[in-house]
Amino acid sequence: MAPHLIVGRILLLTLLLTRAQSEPAASSLSTTVNLAPLPAPIAPTAAMLKPLEGSCRYHPGGGTCPENAPCCLNGYCSDDPRYCSTGCEPKNSWKESSCFPQAFCSNIHEDFHQPKLASSKTFNGNPYQYDFTTDYNAESVSIQDSKLKISMKLDRIPNSYGRPQGLGSVVSTTRFMQYGKVKARIKTGSSSPGVVSAFIIRNEDPGDEIDFEVVGRDPTEAQTNFYYRTPPDMPTDLIDYSNTGKQPLNTNTALDFHDYEIEWMPEYILWKVDDKVIRHVFRNETKDDVGIDPATDHIRKRYPSSPARIQFGIWDGGQGSEGTAAWAGTPTDWSKPDQKYEIQVDYVDIQCYYPGNETQTWPPAGYGPTKIHDGPYFTPGQDNRSDHDTGDSLYNEQENGVHPYVAFYKNPKLMIPTGCLMGLALVVVGTVEVVRRRRLSKVRWS
Ligand SMILES: *[C@@H]1O[C@H](CO)[C@@H](O)[C@H](O)[C@H]1NC(C)=O
Ligand SMILES: *[C@@H]1O[C@H](CO)[C@@H](O)[C@H](O)[C@H]1NC(C)=O
Ligand SMILES: *[C@@H]1O[C@H](CO)[C@@H](O)[C@H](O)[C@H]1NC(C)=O
């Protein structure tokens, strides 16, 4: 194991232990309709939550990435296209255009006969070669009988609460949609309390999201939701959970396929199940944000509007924080060690509001590293790993949410910095104490 991974693991362990100790006691959650998880055990400061501006932090010396390894991902610099695509941080890269641009939407009807699906470990960033990626735990994603199957099994290690927890996965489109219609025929995997099946449209940064979720607490109910600019590293008390909608479907969604559709337009969002509208939201009726939208010259609304990827996922909400468990149902049934929960997608149909803006070359001229080559790629300060963590990282062994419900400390981007800060704080406090005692004893004995 590479040294940085070992250090990472030690810090992770420190962090998890601290978290376990400061787990808050049961609260009056059941009396409220607020489904937010309990506050994060360690109150984050705004400074801690902000990504480090202009710094690719694990790059030797920090700062922005150098020209020969121009793309910053998860704090590391490289000229590997995987670092330059999804998750690439423009501000911390050599140039903002070192990162590939967001690939724009194209209309597809995918029946999962032979989908162009890559794992995030092998995805080369090219949306002309791949329509979908598995974002982590690729082993649990398969194509069988022309269906996309994303399964969740018991994780090898208990979670940070010391409870056994399932490890699922997420499959995302490689392209971003900004308004449009997405229809998917899905059989949920929510056959036990706690199992969350998700079909969502999501942009992690800024954090816009529109979703369908079925939770195992009631697999006959469709939950709909939307979020506006709530990045995963935002303090959970600032996330607006009040937009949840619930619709009884009078059918068990884990037993049969149904059509779920999100129609996301500049002025409204419709959620449909089996072609029946179950909910609508008008932009003009959402809350006001601060500031004026230069595009319209009107007050900005708290309405999702940024280009977002379409995702399917399954995760275990029943064994994590109390708020999430109360929402998803608990405990998740892991009484049989080989138990498997599986969301299946028969097809997905994507109709873009702005379709067909294709350049046919990737990355488009002016983007990416100055020299695009076939590898091996250069990642300074590290061995040239063939199997590095471009998303499929060790953190996902523990952290498998795909949701704003995921509290700030579940954001892998924050785990190492938080761990480092805490480690550093311990060292500083320890050193000060030792020095103080030595001084005291010197005073006494001299
Ligand atoms: C918002 O727009 C919709 C559709 O255009 C309209 O029916 C509705 O009355 C509007 N609501 C408000 C508060 O203006
Ligand atoms: C394609 O996208 C680019 C960049 O967003 C834009 O400048 C251009 O007008 C678009 N072309 C078409 C045909 O929509
Ligand atoms: C990684 O590979 C590149 C290209 O082969 C090489 O120039 C570089 O020295 C290697 N870096 C390390 C740290 O081994």
C-alpha cells in the first residue's frame, strides 16, 4: 500500500473513532417532519468547509498543478484524462481549461442491451466512448437480460457507527443535462427497511438536485425532492429539506417495473409515475435566493438550474445516522450474510432541452492537457499508479451515500483535511502540554 494511503487510513481511523465517540444521543427526531440527519458531531466551521481555493493540496508544495500534470482531482495533479474529466477542479488546475468541459446532453434511448458503461477507474473522460460510468464499487454493477442492475451487499467492515452496513453503487451519465425529460423504467431494490433506491438528476457542485427516491420504510411510496445549490460539503443545517413530496403509489415498487419520469423545464418540474403526474413545482413559486439573476434581471429563485448528470443508485440508509435511518427505515435486514438488494433499470430515455451540440472531438480544442497522449500518465509525487483513486477510493468502502443527506464529514474531499487538522491539533496540544510541564518542573527544581 502506498504511504499516502496508509497515512490516509490512519487519519480516517482517527476521524472515525472521534466521530463514534461524539455520536449524539437520541433526540426528538420522531416528533418533527424534518428529515435531516442529526447535526454533524463535529461542528464544522465555514473555513473548514470551503475547498482550499487555488490549491491542489496533496501536490508536493500545494498550489495549482504544474503544466506537465495540469489537472487537479481530489487534491492530486496529473495529466491522466481521468483527472481531467469528472471531478476535475478547474480553479486548482494549471489552467481552468485544463479540465475537460462538462459534456453536453445528447438524446439517447438506452435499453441496456450493450450500454457504453465504464468504471470510474477506466473512464478516459470521453463522452463519445462512454455514456455511463460506475462511480464506485464497480463490482456491484452488472448488465444482465438487457437490464442495468446495481446491487448492494453487506460491506466487509462495519461503518463508523460500528453497525454492519450495505455497500451499493451509483451509475451516472457521462453527459450533463440542463433541462429536459428523463424517463426510466425501474424496479426498486427497497424490499427491506433502510434500502434507498434513487433516480436523480444531480450536480454535486453547486449541489442542485431533482430526485425520485423510494425508501424501504415504505416501498409503495414515491418520494420526490429538489435541492438548490446545496453542495455535499455544506453544513447540513443549511440544506433545505423542506421540498420533499410523498406520493402513495398503491403498489410495491420493489416487485415490479414502473416508469418514473422527471420533466425539468426552465419554468417547472413535473414528476410522473406510469405517465401520471404525481407532483409539479413552478419556478416562480419557489423561494427567493439573494441576488439578481443577470440572465433574467429578476430575483434568483431557489430552483435547480445547473447542468446535471443523471444517476441511478442504491444505498443503505438504515444503518447510518439516526436522522437518515428514521427516514429510510431501520434496521436494514442483514440477517442473512449473503443478502443482496438490487435496483434494476430496464431503460432510460433522455430528451435534452438543448440537444445535439456536438463537437465530435474530445476534449474540444483548447481544453485538457497541452499534450494528450496514451499514457503512461504523470502524477508528481506519487508512483505512476495504474489503479489510482479517481473516485473509486477507499473512502467509499465506508461512505456510500449519493445524497445531500450525506453529512459533511462523509464528503471524501473533507476527510483527510479534517483528519489532518485534528491530528495537528492533538500534536499541538500535546506539545504545548509537555513543554508546560517541563517548564513547571524546571521551575520547581531549579
Ligand atoms: C407561476 O407560473 C404558473 C405557470 O406559468 C402559473 O400558473 C402560476 O399562477 C404562477 N404562480 C405565481 C405565484 O405567479
Ligand atoms: C454549442 O455550445 C456552445 C458553447 O456553449 C455555444 O457557444 C454554441 O452556440 C452552441 N451551438 C449550438 C448549435 O447550439
Ligand atoms: C511517471 O511516468 C512518467 C512518464 O513515463 C515519468 O516521466 C515520470 O518520471 C514518472 N513519475 C514517477 C514519480 O515515477
